[in-house]
Amino acid sequence: MSNYDIIIKPVLSEKSYDGIAAKRYTFKVAKDATKTQIKIAVEEIFGVKVAKINTVRYDGKVKTRGRTQGRTASYKKAFVTLTEDSKPIEFFESLS
């Protein structure tokens, strides 16, 4: 699994914007990715040093369309905290 398969996309929400100043970034990641794999992928893709990673697994929400009912896809989210001496991720710099 390549680094670009592990990091799917950044999560851009109000709560994730609040963490940018503290060098805490949020990404949607592959469901089977481990914390170690996520750390290596973020460090190699963005050229930063990772201090800590927290992960959360989300079940899909139940949605109803007329008479039929189904679920949205489940996913995994990673909260990545960088070290104090690490440079910030440039992608998020224009957003804060």
C-alpha cells in the first residue's frame, strides 16, 4: 500500500480549522491503515515530523430514500499532531 493510498483526503471542518494553529491536522485515511503507517505516510508526503496520532473509526449513517433504507460508507479519521520544531503543512497554511 503506497503512502497516497493511506492518506485519502484532508478533513476541512470548523473543528479541524481550530487545530491548525496548534499544528494538529485531520485526515480521512484507509480503514485498514495503522498509526505507524499513517505516521510514515504523512512524514513522507508533507516532509514534516509527527509527534502523535489519534484515530477514530466511524460507522456509516443510516439514510432513508422513500421506502428504502441504506447506510453511507464507514470510514476512519486520523488526527495528526506535529512536533513543536516541525514546519507546518503548506496545504493548510492558506486556509488558516
